[in-house]
Amino acid sequence: MTPFKRIALITGANVGIGRVTALGLSRQGYQLFLAGRSKARTQPVIDEIRSLHQREDAATFLPLQLDDLESVKSCADSFLKTGLELHLLVNNAGLAGAKGLTRQGFELAFGVNHLGHFLLTHLLMQRLKTSAPARVVNIASRAHLLARNGIPWETLQKPSSSLTGISEYAVSKLANILFNTQLAKELTGTKVSCYALHPGVVDTQVWREVPKFLQPIMKWRGMLTPEQGAQTSLYCALEAPAAETGLYYDKCKIKTPSAFAQDPVAAQRLWDSSLQWVSHHLSS
């Protein structure tokens, strides 16, 4: 049986942008590991990918709950135990509008959208390096522009406080860009590149927790299809030059993010703080 050319792990690939990205990568010859909360909801995508190749190993489900760092570690361990190389990690899963705390006590959007993916990336880092050339794709958002005061450090371990949850979502997306910037520095010389991107305002389930009175307004303003939204994800996964590592993209082109997202001091602080917060799960 002919081996797959490349291997990718994608979070949140059961619907929306993640599903389209997974199918696009599959058509390019990738073997896929789809990490998510529900195997039942991911199974249709797995079946679709397997039918493309007529192979059971074309797609594999990995349980992952990003609001629980123990689950993140279990997910990474499950992949590492396969002994396979890893050429692409797509940190795609996310939520907006949900409120509360993660299992380890972090504001929910920040914990899911940033900290869970931060830990997952670190746990898979050595495998990415030994599989190089490899890359990491971080799905951020233009919504980071709404974080007009930068990262509110004092609120990151408190329950969500805004009415809509959108301000917390904006902070988490700012964190995605800062993480990507610092990640590129940490990966210098490894032949592992990384990219952050705005996929567009896409009509997906990421908005399912946004208050219902806001959802018609969002749709009225115009939303992209998942197929349209996945184009920049696929560009960063397959085509973006390695020399453009650490940059932020929109519509498959380099885009300048907010001034806060370009702050190297904030990027370093977020990196160091995140390492401290997940340290137990890196060493245990």
C-alpha cells in the first residue's frame, strides 16, 4: 500500500472551515488526524475522507476537549504513540460568545482558543521538528482589532464578564496572533514555519454561543461560506512561503494586524505566562 505523502492533525474538523480544510488536504495526499469533542459528529468527515482514498487509515479521530488541559495532553499522547511523523498542525477549533471558565480556571474563550492550542502545539513540537519541513497554521481573526486595550492580563483567570462574550473572543484571537509571532522566533532554524490568519467572517458553528439577538445582524452584514473561509487556511498550509513564517494573512495575502498584535513585549509575556500555566501538563 502506497504511504501517504504527508501527515496532518487538525482540531475542530467536523464542520465548517475545519471540515473543508481537511477535505482539501486529503485531496493533496495528506493522511489526517481529526481532533475534536465528538467522534459521532466527526464520523461523516472521516467517512468522506476514507471514501476518497478507499483506505481506513486516511482519517483517524482523536478525542480532544480544548477547555481541559488534561484532555489536550491525552490527545497529543495518542498521536505521539502512533510513531508517525507530523508535517502539519492546524489549530482550527474555536468558540465565540460562550462564557465561563475552563476546567483549569481560565476564561473560556482564552482557554479554548489560545491556551489549549498553545499546549497542544508544545506537546507536538518535537515531532514537528523531526518531521521538518513542517508547519503550524493558527486560525486567528480580524476580531482581534476589537481588543482595543490589548491583553487584559488580570481577567484571564476570571469568568467571562461581557454581555456577548465578543470582547473575550477578540482577546483570544489577539493571543493567537501574538502566539504565532513568538512561535516563529522560537522555531528559528528548525525548518518548521507557522502562520496566523483571518479566514473571513464565516457562517460556521463557532458563532453558536453568540447571543441570538446578534446572529441575524451578523448574517445581514454578510458571511462567507466555509468553502470560501477555508481558502486562506489551505493557502497557509500548502503554499505560503516558509520565509513568511510568523506573519498574519487575510485573503491569502500578508496583512498587517493591530499595533497590539505587533508588540514583541506582549508576545513574549504571553509565551512565558502560557508556559507557566501549562507547565504541569508539559512535565507530567
